[in-house]
Amino acid sequence: MAEKNASPVNEDPISVVKQFYNFMYSRNLEVVEYSKDDTYIKLVRKHTPVSQPVHLVNAPAEIITEQKKETVKQVRQEDDGTYIKAPLAGIFYRAPSPSSPPYIRDGDQVKEGQVICVIEAMKVFNELKAEYDCTVKKVVVDNGTPVDTGDVLFIVERL
């Protein structure tokens, strides 16, 4: 017969952790702590922030290289205009978050100093601002695409 005041720590450690986890999950708790004698258990539920854009790029290098070659061909065919190029390598984002509208679209008029995109490099989001007034003729790069320094991002017409 089991003792009423039996401590859960007398059991197998893995089963104890599972019991605490099930308790935390069933009650939708964020944190569970247990302390008795020299035993201490703390479980914390980990959440991914919703407002942070998360993009995983697991495409082989050959596919990315082919996409860039196609983009370069496309830009050369539409060679009438001024280019805005990437000042650094990273991941190109058209909007501040996945649920937000893009900073600019094809046909938009842009003022000097206006944010036109974000490039994520080493977990830092760098805003790219327009250096002059212009009209966006074409957004060349897709959202979430890796870019290198000097890659064409936009074809614009100066005002």
C-alpha cells in the first residue's frame, strides 16, 4: 500500500519530470517549480515570439545560385532605370513583420529617408532607407530571400 505523503521524488527521475510536465500542460501553466530537501525541479514553457519574423532557409546553395542568376537576367532585360542595391549580405524582408504590409510596392513614390526594406544580418534587422526621392518601378527580390552585398533589390526612377 502506498504511503499518502509519498514524495514524487522517490520515483524514477524521468517519470517525475513527466508528471510535472503533464501537470503543467494540463493546467496551461507557464512555470512549475518543486522543491523538497535537496531536490529542486523547475519547468518553464518556452514560447516563440509571434512578432518576430522567422524564416528558415534550408535550400541547397545550387538552388539559391540559380535563383540569383535568373534575377540578374531579369534585371538586365529591364535595364531602363536606377538600381537600389543591397549594402550588406543577409535576408531581405519587404515588411517589418510577416503580418505587416510591405514598406513599398511597385509604383509607389518614395521620399528620401523613407524605409524601403529590412535586411537581417546576424540577428540584427537593418533598415534600408531611400537616399533620394524616387518611384519604384519593380521590387526585384522576393521576401525572405538571401541577398549578397551589391545585389539589386529595386529598380527605381529618380524624381
